[in-house]
Amino acid sequence: MKLMHLTLITVLISFANTALAGQFEINWQNVEHYSDVKRTGITPQESYNNFIIKELSEEIIYLTEQLPSEQTLVVNITDVNLAGWVDPRLMPERVRVVVDHKPAQITLNYQLVEADKIIKQGNVELDDRGFSPTRTAGNETLYYEKELIQKWFRQTFA
């Protein structure tokens, strides 16, 4: 079944080193309707969506390792708006141009569960009001989007 026809994508990955790490469930809802996950380059849109899901899921999974092993973080991603925009004039490469007036935005809801009890939950819209693309992204893919997730995690679960 193609990704574009899915209304819910669930990422469930287990690691061998989960003894000290929290558990997780990541749900990607209605990816085909996200605000801006337009592909760059000549990659098909479906493959690009899978790439975005993989990269951002890995970031959440990495952060979840900081939680106690008896806790489970359930995250439902409902919208993604990547930093910048795809410049159609730069065909066929479809380069994403990152500018200060087009920050990354991610909408999600979450629950932190321990012993079948919800200990924290919320609906959040992540964005960077002080966004500046002058911060060095280096070779990091989805740098600005991952930075949003890291900041949310630190503020919410630290």
C-alpha cells in the first residue's frame, strides 16, 4: 500500500538497549495533507515522505532514551511545515531555500504514560519565533525541524 493512501503511519521500532530507556510510539497522521513536505531533487514524493518520517522519528526515539524505562511516550504528528520553501525556478533539482520568514513548524499531541496512567499530555504547535537560518546546520538533515523537537522535549520532560 502506498504511503500517500495511508491515513495513519505508525512507527514502532525496538532497540536492544531499551533497559534504561523509555518506550515510545510515534504515529504520523495524514502525511499526504501536511502543510509543506514537498520533495526536493528528483526523489519521488512518497520516498521523500518516508525520509522525513524516518529522520524525525529517529530524533524522537533518540530523545525518548532519556526517559525512565517504565514510561512510554506516545506522539501523534498531525502536521509538518518544513523550514523554507521549494524554489520552482531551480528545476530540476527543486532546491529548498531556507529564509528567516519561513521557519519550521510541527503540530503534535502527546501522552507520557506510566503504569497505564497518563502523567503528562498536551497538544502543541512547535515553531521558532526567533528563527534565523544563519545558525549553522552543517550536514545535518532537517536541522531546524529536529531542533524544534529537541527544544520541545527539553522544555516538556526535563
